[in-house]
Amino acid sequence: MITPRTAIGIDLGGTEVKGIALTYPDGKILAQEQRPTQDGDFEGEIPVFAKHVADLVARFEDGVGEAITCIGLSAPGLATPEGDAIGFIPQRMVGLENLHWQSLLKRSHPIRVLNDAHAALLGEIWLGAAKDLRDVVMYTLGTGVGGAIVSGGHLLQGHYRRAGHLGHMTVHFKGDPDTCNTPGSIEDAIGEMTLVQRSRGRFTTTAALVENYAKGDPMARTLWLESLRALAASIVSTANAVDPEVFLLGGGIASAGPHLFEPLKEFVRAFEWRPANAHIVLRPAGLGPLAGAYGAAYHAATLSSSQNHD
């Protein structure tokens, strides 16, 4: 039997720091707050976002009336092998790389750190759209494309903690290199960061592209369906590699709803391999912007519980 405990999950994003205090294993939220990230701002040598994290932890502890030893943090980038910091995140979130959170927060217990997309998928398996499933792939579709894979109940992180970076998989092998040097990646095919270039300056947001697609605009239709065809190719390729029960789609682009899922399902049905009548299941993520915070708390709580049982 799992001993109930209080856990804190922090999701450190590019624009917001989101935090929750909750009970484990039932996931009841006790408190929830957010702060602006203020990426690039410092107080002395400490990034302002680190001050926000410390403030949220202190406020949650004041609220529950006790010190909380079970704290998890998710953020962009690759976690260190020890899972105590983000070890690699070039060109953004200045000050995050190799920031040791246990030392910063002056804790005797580890602060469990993992990639934000990894955390989001763990949150969805714990309490969201993939609850209790053991083989799940998640794409996070937004400015870029992130991802995560759970296979046989285990989060795949890999030797360098880059497993699950599905946005940097090739769908056009003759395409230009993306930010990670991958030719013709799915991130470049559907991520909002390349939309101005793909639309020759006509669209600056995916929401505007989808709105015009829904109105029957020919250029918007061509661009949107080309993006979804590339995404479908990535999904069926990933299915052949790891064979999940469900694919979850999250992130801002997933809010396109039927304008995303209906044509995407048609492409997937046309492309997928169906041995023994198997078929790919696509599902919207369920926890919204708090998925990473849920997953960070869950990651910390499960690690803490397993160590207590050893």
C-alpha cells in the first residue's frame, strides 16, 4: 500500500512558472499558482525564474503547514543522468543549464528534475487521458514539437536523456536542417516557429492558419494539410518503432480540435500498417497546461516511494 504524502510539482516554461501542491497517490490539488518566467532577468547571479520557484515552494509549504520533501521540477532541455538538473539547453533559459536545484533551495532531499514533455506524459498516465496505460507516445505541438515515450510502463530517456524528442525526426530527408541539425524534421513541418517561412509571411500563428483553413481558404488548406500529412508520417513511423496503445497530442496546436484530428486520422488510416487488424489510436491530452507540473510531482513521489520501500 502506498503511503499518502504531499508533493510539489513545478513546471518551468518559457513564459510561465506553474506550480501545484497535491496529495499522492490520489492527485488532489491543495494549492496552485504561477509566476511569469522572466527569462533573461537576474537578481545578482540567480535567474529570476529560480527565485519564483523558491517562492512557490515556500508558499506551498506555508499553506500545508509543514516542510515538503517530495518536490519535482520539469523544464525544457535534457536532464542530467542523475536527474538533479537540466544539463543541456542551448540558446535560451539562461542560467537554467546545470542549475542544481537541491543546493539552490537548500534541501536535504533531492529535487527530481526531468524534461517537460517527459513530465507531461507521466502526468497524463497518472491522472489524464492515458490513465494507467503502459505504452503511450505523446507529441506536444506548439512553437516547436516535443515528445515523450513510455514503453512497458517505463519512461524512455536514453543514454543522453534525449529519447522522445520526436520533433527532431525526419519526415523530408532532403529538407533543411532544423535547430538540432535534423534534415526535414516534423518540428519544421508543423511547429509555429517556421510558420512565417512556410506561409511566405501570410500567417504568424497556427490559430490564424487553422481559422482560415476552416473558412476554406485554398492556401491555408494546402499548408495545414501538408503539415498534418507530415505529422501522420511521423506518427505511423513511431508506431512501427515502439507500438504504443495510444498516441496523445497536446500543446497549443492540439486545441485545433476536429480541424486537427479529423484530417490527421484520415492520413494515419491511409499510411498505417495494420497487422492482425491493429490500428493507431489518437487522443487529445487531458491535463492541459498543468500536465508538466502533475508529472513532475508524480515523478518525485514515485521515486521517493520506491526508495522508501527499498
